[in-house]
Amino acid sequence: MKVLEDKELIGLIEKLPPNLREEVKDFVRFLLQKEKKKKKLKLNWVGKLSKYKKDYTSLELQKKAMEWREDI
């Protein structure tokens, strides 16, 4: 099914005049850049602040973590 959809898309693009094909190419490049910039949420920070739980409440720790991030 995907191959058929790809061929249909290519067929539609081939029907466009050259100037519009350039616009399609630019738009596709834009979409690829936009997708590349999306970062997936990483959870490698989980548990990293547990050593501070004796010294701070969860709210205080949340505020401290925000401060520490700003320093980076």
C-alpha cells in the first residue's frame, strides 16, 4: 500500500510545472529540518536528584532543579 501511495505522490509532483516542483522540494526540505529539530524527551535524569531528598521538599527540589538548569 505504501509503495502505491509513494508512486501517487511522485506522479502528482511530476505533473507540476518546474517552478512548483522547486517549491515542493523546498517545502520537503523544510519539513525534514523541522522534524530533525524535534527532540524526544529523554528520561536519563530520572533518579539523579534523589540524593537531595533529605535536604529539600519536592517543591524546593523542583525550584532548585530549575535554577540549576538556568546556570547551564
